[in-house]
Amino acid sequence: MYQYQPEISTLLLWIQFLTAIIAIVYYKKVKESYWKWFILYLIYVFLIEKFGDTFFRLVHLKKEKYFAFIGIPIEFIFFYWLYAMQSLKNKKIFYSFSFLYFLSFIPVELFFEKIKIVYSFNYTIGSFLLMILVFLEFKKQIQNDDILAFKKNKMFYINIGIMLFYVGTLPFFSLYYLLLKEPDIWNIYYLYFLISNCIMYILFTASFIWGKPKS
């Protein structure tokens, strides 16, 4: 099954492209709400995935440094904002989680080999905090009568996608360099990483098609 990894990687890029296109199509319906920023986020992710290598070469920026110190932090901070500030309406959680996440860079800078550890340590902290937000979002949804109309709830689709990908790959990145010593296990988990990523973006697409901006 490992031989399918390149094909799934290509499929993921196409799914990200289609998600961005569909998001743009629905822009008029959400332009008066905070969901317009989700559209910009999806476009940004696709452009980086598609043209990032060319851009990095032009500005003489190492891809690893970009994702470690710019790309991945943008992803986490955006989702903290979407969950805490917009869905849960809790500014304290947003600022607290953002602070804790950026705080996780300090031991990396001081004590560890920066680029290698930033992927596992910072991703672990970021995903753990996001996991808490996923739990709080599910709790909010089941305690509200709106759960009966979950198909119209944009956060319902997004929450499942985030849970499958970010929470599901938490052990993969937490134990990344240990798993490298076990190629079979690493390959299985990497395959899950790719598939869950595809599913997450399909669910993001579903959030535009079936979800309502004011849900």
C-alpha cells in the first residue's frame, strides 16, 4: 500500500485546489461574516502547497524553516481563532492557547536542535491545544438544540475534519523520530496522515456546500 503514497499526495493537492475553488464560489454568501477569512486561509494553503517550492527558492528560504516557524504556526493560530474567538466566543481561551503555543518555541530555541524538534515538540503542543478545542466544540454542539440541524452547521464538518487530521496525527508527530526507526509503522501512519488530510479538506468543502454562514 506504500506505493500509493505519491498518488495520494497528488490527490490531496487536487482536493485542496477544489476546496479553494468551491470556497471562492461561496464567497458572496459568507463575505459579511468571519467565514470569509476561512476562504482566504484555504487559498493560502493551496498556493503554498502548489507554488511554495518555487517561492522558497526565489527568496532563498528553506522550506523546513518556513513550515516550522511560519506555516505551521499560522495553521494553529488560525484554528485557535476560529474555534475560541468565533465559535466558542471566548477571547481568554484564544489568547491563552496562542500564548502557550508560542511559549513552546522557547525550549526548542534554547535546548534542542531547532528544526528537527520544532516539528515534533511544537506540533505536539499545538495539536494538544487544538484537541481541547475540538472537545469543547463537540460539547457545545451536543448541549445545544442546534445539533438536530447539524447538517447546516459549518463547524460540525470542520470539527470532524480537524479531529481526524490534527488530533489523529498527534502520535505520529509526537513520536516522529522514534517511528522513523520502525519504517513499517512510520509508513502506515504517514498513509493515515495523507488520507485523513484528504478527508479533512473534503469536509471543509462540505461545510461550504451544506453549512450555513450563521450556523
